[in-house]
Amino acid sequence: MKGAPAALPRSLALQVVLPRAAVLLVWLALNQWIKLPLILAYALMAADALLHLWQFRAYQLSADDHVRSTGAMAPVWGGYLLLLFAGFASLTQWWDALLIAREVEEPAYAEQLRLEREALYQLTVSADGRTLVFDGEITFGLTKRLRKLAEDNPGLMQMDLTGPGGLIAEARGAARLILEQGWNTRAAGLCASACTLVFAAGSQRTLGTGGQLGFHSYALQFESGLPQIDLRREQEKDRAFLLQQGVSMEFAEQIFEMPSAELWVPSRDELHRGGLIRAGTR
């Protein structure tokens, strides 16, 4: 013989309020501190839904017994309203758990910036481990990445360059690294602007089949300008570097006479005579 349903207040407290409060606290803790695997989140939601059904059924039995005994409906409707609110609260926690489980984690800001910058260029090592291939814009972080690749690939001997240029300061860093490593450089495609500074650092400097070098004077990245930057002084620094690398004075002068909005692409003969292309020793 089945036991009699619990009295209405007792049923509401023991079978609805206390279990539901405990379950909601668990959901809050999970959503606050843990990212549940999606399948586990669905399993817990299904289990909680079954618990809801059991609570509703247990309360309904007590409510029916209460109505038969007293005929009072107001307390019963109060309990149903409480069950309804508990259901909405559970749905909210289930939805939060699903959002957290499906969430794609965003990288930290610094990491996000690094990924955005690296997307501006491609940097790969050839299959034989002897050539580093660069194609794209010279931007922040390139020198650091080049140094890491140099450490990981001690057999590197040459850097192939293609790109429209970029940041002069970063190009200088890449050029210093090439000098340290004693690498050769080759213009595989059009290597222009700041890219030519990297090219000039090579021990042996050559042009690939479609290789070209493009030159112009410097310009600030932002039109508003930065008063602490003297473009003429910056050009003089790199003119001295080019002369140190065997570039003729006449060629170096012609580079910085070219307006920044234009591009001078010398012929192979001009590059030979100017000292940009040369055979060197390692």
C-alpha cells in the first residue's frame, strides 16, 4: 500500500524549495567556475528536467490530498506559482551553461594583436631548412619572430623577400638579425620601401626570376605626424647603413630624392652598378 502524500507545507519545503535551491546553487557554481563540455551540459540539463518532473508530481499528489482534506485552493496555487518561478530560474541557468559550453575563447589582447600583425605577412621555412621565405608587410613583432625561427632552424642561410614595405624600425631590427646570422638575401618578387633595407643586410644579395627592388623617401605612418620624429635624420641613419653595405653614394642619394608617394624600380644593371646586388662570401 502506497504511503500518503506529504502535507502541503512539508511537501513544498522538502520536495520543492530545498532541492530546487540546492540544484540552482550547483548550477550557479558550475557556470561561474567551470566550462562544461557540451555533452555533459546536456546530460545535466536532462537530469535536472527529470528532477523537475518528479518535484511537480510529488507536489501535485500533496496538493490533491490538501484540496480533498480542506478544499482550500489558494495555498495550492501558491505552490504552483513557486514551481513556475523555479522552472524559469532553471531555464536561465541551463541557457547560461549552454552559452559557456559553446563559447569560443577569445585570445588575450596582446595575443590577439600578435595574431593580427602576423596575418599581415607569411613567414615560412623551406623544406630543406636553408631558406626563410617572407611575403607581406613588415610590422611589429617580425624581428622577434625571425630570431625565434633562426634559433629553431640553425641551417638557415638565406632569406627570400617579397613585400610592399612597412615599419622602418622593425625593418632595421630584421636587418641587424640578418647581419648577425650572415644570411644571404634574395628579392623573390617586388621588395619595396622598408623591405629593401632588410634586403641590403644580406651577405650575398640577388634577385629571383621576378625579383625587383623599389625605393622612395620616407613618410610618417599617420598624416598627423609625430613631432619627435625627424624624417631627414631617420633617412640619414639608413643612408649610412646602405653605404656601410657597399651601396654607392650616388645610388643612396637617388633613393631618398624619390618622393614618398612614388616608387623607383631600378633595372638589374642599375642595381649592380649601385652596389645593391652583389656576390659575397659567407
